[in-house]
Amino acid sequence: MEIVPLPIPGCFSVRPIVYRDQRGSFVKTVHASTFAQKGLRFDFREQYYSTSGIHVLRGMHFQAPPFDHEKLVYCQSGIALDVILDLRKGSPTYGKATSVSLEAESADGVYVPRGCAHGFLSLSNGTTLLYNVTVEYDKEHDSGILWSSIPFAWPVQNPTTSTRDSAFPLLEGYDSPFSYQA
């Protein structure tokens, strides 16, 4: 397994080894000692998945403190353009976004640190993302930033979004509750 830093501090591309033979494939998605060497949490408290059609955009989601969490996301089927937005005041990348392509075929994942909003655009029908999170869901602290207000060039102009995601506040003027811990 290879864990490669992305431009946002604490955010990593996770590249597991995929074993393939005539039966199919075998992928190890978490390896405790490899995660520990990078200082990454792997004590996940919840796991869930979403399935999306082509050009569905989900995001930009996060949970506010004290229910903020790390997230490990893998694409189980299809292709997704995964996007992370840094909301940590004092971070060298505060207010900036980065992306990574997640494809079921490569089995790559992304590790999202607390204090970052997460979202994705499905680039195929039947895209399924599997999420592992370090804190259980708390409705009172569930929040987000409007996807179209972030500094990111989405490749689709009119994606399918939920009413909830379309009502999130703009990044500009948002008073973030997160602080950067170097």
C-alpha cells in the first residue's frame, strides 16, 4: 500500500495493492501499521456507501466540531472526481480545493482530514463510493459549503444535486469553526 500526500496538508491518496487473477481481484483497503506510519487514524466508527448516476454531484459535506471526523473513501464501482476543500483557519491551503480521480478499476482511495469539506462528481452511471469515518453521524453538526462557490473548475455545468446540497452557504463569508493543527 502506498499513501501519497495531496496538496492539502493531511490529505492523502491511498493506493492499495490490487491482486488480480482468473477469479477477479483482492484489495486490502486498510493496513494499520502503514496508516500509523503516516499518523493517520484508522479507528473508524461508521461505514456507509452512496450510489450515484452520471453527473450527480454530492457535496461539499463535513461535520462541525466536536463531531468533525477523518474520512477514508474508496470507489467500489464506476468513476468519481473526488474533491476536498480545506476549511481549517491557519492552514497554508485554507479555502483551496484539490481533487483526485477515484476509479473502481484502480481501487485508489482518498483520506480526508478533519476540517475539510468533501464532495464528488460521478463520472459514470452506478458510481458507488464507500466511506469510512472516525466519528458517528450527528445531524445537529452535519453541514456543508455550496459546491459552486468553491475555487474548483467542475467539468459539468449543471450537475444533479440534492435540494440540501444546493442550499449550503457560500464559501465566501463562511466563518469556519476549524483550526489548522500542524
